[in-house]
Amino acid sequence: MPSRHRNHPAFALLLAAGLAVSSCSVRSVAGPRGSPPQWAKIDGVVRQAIDHGRIPGAVVLVGQADRILFQKAYGHRCLEPRLEPMMLETQFDLASLTKVVATTPAVLRLVQEGKVRLDDPVSKYLPDFGRRGKETITVRLLLTHYSGLAPFFRLEAKSPDAASAVIDKIHHSGLTAKPGTRFVYSDLGFILLAKLIEVVSGEPLDRFVRSRFFSPLKMASTQFNPPPGDRHNVAPTEKGDGGILLRGQVHDPLASIMGGVAGHAGLFSNARDLSRYCRMLLNQGSLEGATVLHPGMVREMASPQSPPGKSDIRGLGWDIQSRYSSAKGAYFSAHSFGHTGFTGTSLWLDPEIQAYLIVLTSRLHPDGKGDVRALRKEIATIVGEALSPATVE
């Protein structure tokens, strides 16, 4: 088997137990009667990714309207220091899915309440930001990544007031492009949006989204900074400072410095909760009697919001068609939208067929060298083909 995991100590344990990685373990399955035969193709591409050492395991969930059509847990959530099977309930470090599951809806909730306007300059809410050419950057430009802010930066020193130091550095930073002219995917813009949410609402991002979104939507496993007692159910990423495996501690360096709560990364969740979130979006802001966003806000979020004439098309927070949208595969419609996370997570939703795809992996475990890009595209293509109007009964 062409896999660098062949030489991994955990693989020897698998062989001793008669559980070769190539016979990737499937933990749980659910699907309606008459599920399309294409679902079996998902097994093949996930197993291949595991066999080639690109991921240790995965959870894949496909939903349409209020039905779960397909869900499986594959392989292992942990290879070190001991093998642990992947489960449907496994929680993952969502990385940049934080942008669209927490920060974006929080901003739009404030817009809905009349406390923020999308075309207001950010400096209206954060006056120290309005310097060095950033005076014309609006909330909308931050959400679409057309602000011109740099993608990220590094802070070498960690201090008790590191979160404020990050915000201060963004306030004093220059631009990589004139606002509104070029798509530059920026973590800094979403870090700033979380600060805006805190200033306007009087609550930190984690508390705001828990009370307005996660609690009413019954997303009980979605949180920043999972408590130590819950971390056994979290898929670890790689080793951090001191060689200690990161498990329930955010992988992103800036989010870590900021205490695990940031606008661009830090959220943890599982497939079940994300399924509920996707259902809410496809149902125009409501789920099982809980309304968290108005339909107009959801439509605006998922429609093109980039400056006219740009080839990278973004919604508010969400990707529609850009250099990062290979995770949509070949068959999802032009009205579909989604997002990916650095740790190996992705969501893609298609309102035309009322369907969504969740792919969760911890591709950085155990050595930071995994790769899920091809797998995301392959699964999305399988799902899109299976559910496209030409093939659905």
C-alpha cells in the first residue's frame, strides 16, 4: 500500500489487530430507502485518502431538506498516542469554518437588529482602525475579503493582553491592495469583525453566538475552547509547543494567542450540529420553531456581494466561486455556496436542490502533512451528481 502511514507505529498495531488501514473501518451509516448507488463511491475515495496517508479518518454527512441521506465515520480520529476509532459524534477543530458558522451570522444578526450597517466604514465602530488608507473599508468589504488587508501576520511574543495586541497591530497595519479592488483572503478581517461584534453588542463572540445561535438551534457540541473533560471526543491535530498534541486546543496560531476565541478560527463542532446549522440556512433562518436570522439576511449572505466585475465571487463570509471553491465539485449549482477550513473541514450548500455536504477530517494529524483538497472535490462531485435534477427521481 503506497502510504507513509505504513511506517507509522500505529499501523503496526493495526496489522497486529488484523485491521489494515486499507479495510478502513466504517462506524455508522444512515440513509433513506433507495439511496443512490453513487453513495458507495464515497467509501472508495475516503478509503483511498486514508490508505495514502492523506487523512487518518473522516466523517461525511449529506443532507437534503430535513433528511439525512448519508452519514458515515471512517478510519480513526486519533493515531497517537493510541488508536481511537472515528465516530459520527467526533468533534473537530473547524478552523476557518468559524468565519461562516460564528462570525458571519453574528454580524448579520447585528445588521438585522439595526445596530450595524454593511456599508458603514468599520472605523465607525472601531475608530482606531481608520488610518493608513483603511478609512473607506466597510463591513461588507471585510466579509467578502475585498478590504485589502493582509492575509495574516505573526506575533512572536505571547502576553496576558495578546488579544488586544493583535487588534492594535491590525489597526496600525497597512494594506496589500486598495479597498474594493482585489480579493485577498484575510484572517485579519474576521479577527476585526469579532472585535466589532464585541464592541457593538457588549458581549464576546463566543457568548454572543452561543446565546443567539447555538443554544436555540440545539447545537450542543459547538463551542470555543472545549473544556478538558470533553476533549476525549475531539479529533486531535498535530503537536504544538513542547511537543504536546493539540486536542481541544485551537491549531491556528493567532487564535491560540488570543485565548482560543477569534473571528477567523477557534470553533469546534461535529457533523450533527453542523447539519442543524445547514438545515437552518436552507430553511431561510429557522429550524424547528427557532428563528435566528430573517430570510432576507440569509438570502443576502448567500448571494454575490463582491464588487462588480470581479472573478472571485464571494457572498457575505461564504465562498461562491473563487480560487478556493474546488470543494464544490463539478455538479453543485451556480447558486451553491460553502467554505473550507485549514484543518481539513468543509461545508457546501446548494439551495437549488435543498442539499448540503459536510466533510470533516483532521488532516493535520499526526504530523501536519495531510491533504484533503482532492478528497473534498471528489466527494462533492459524487454528491452533486447523485442529487442533480437529471438523476434524482
